[in-house]
Amino acid sequence: MTKFSFAKNESGIAFFELFIVLLLIIGLLFIIFATYSGVEAKSRNSTRQKNVNSIHQALEQYYAENNQYPTLSELNNTVWITNNMKYLDHGLLKDPRGKNEQLSQSPTKNSYSYTVTSISGSKCNDTTIKCGQYIITAELEGGGKFTASSLN
């Protein structure tokens, strides 16, 4: 009488066993990748929040000195920042996944937005209508927004 075994073939290991081991390795790699991606996204979101808070502080300091906030075009001008807001590192204007150090007018992915208006809510400029309030927004990975607004 011959003995029959499902577990081993002539080479000593069954194809089914190799398949199970391979599935376990792929599953572990997937879990590691998903966890790493989540940690990276949280880190970028933390950087976004810190940057928005730093920009907010710089804008409030500018307001205390000038009794108005800068316009969007002024904040997007590195020469203007260098001359008027020496305490603001213009590198903070770049989202961790962004391509440049420019603020947008409305919230967009991978770019901070800066919406500035007069106290009455109308459009402002750097000559006749002072900018009296603003909102800075960062789009967070995974959904949601982080905002800071003027203290006025």
C-alpha cells in the first residue's frame, strides 16, 4: 500500500505552500506601504498647519506696523516680501507638494490660498482701498482644510 501526501512533492515543498507564503509577503508589503503613506501625509499636513500659522503671524505683524494687510500680488512678489516683510521666509508660501512659492486666490490642492478684502468685504488694492481682513487656507491630504484668518 502506497502512502499519499498533499503537502510535499518530490522537491520537498508544494506549490500551494509557496503560493500562501507569497500572499503573506505581498500582504505585509501592502500594510507597510499603506502605513508609510499615511505617516508621510500626516507629516505634510503638519507642515501645512505650521506654515499657515507662521504666515498668519507675519501678516499680523505687518498689519501692526502698517495698519493694513498686503495684497495677494504683493505677497507673491519676492522682492516686495524682502523689502517689506523681512521676518517672513517666502519659502513658507510653498505647500509641501507644491511647485512654487505662490499663493492662489482660492483654495486649490498643493497650494495655499490667500483671500484678502477690505473691512467691508469688497476688493482691496495697495493704493486706495486698504486690505483689512484675510483668510489663509491649506488643503489637507485626506480631506479637510486648515485656515487662519485676520484678527480684525
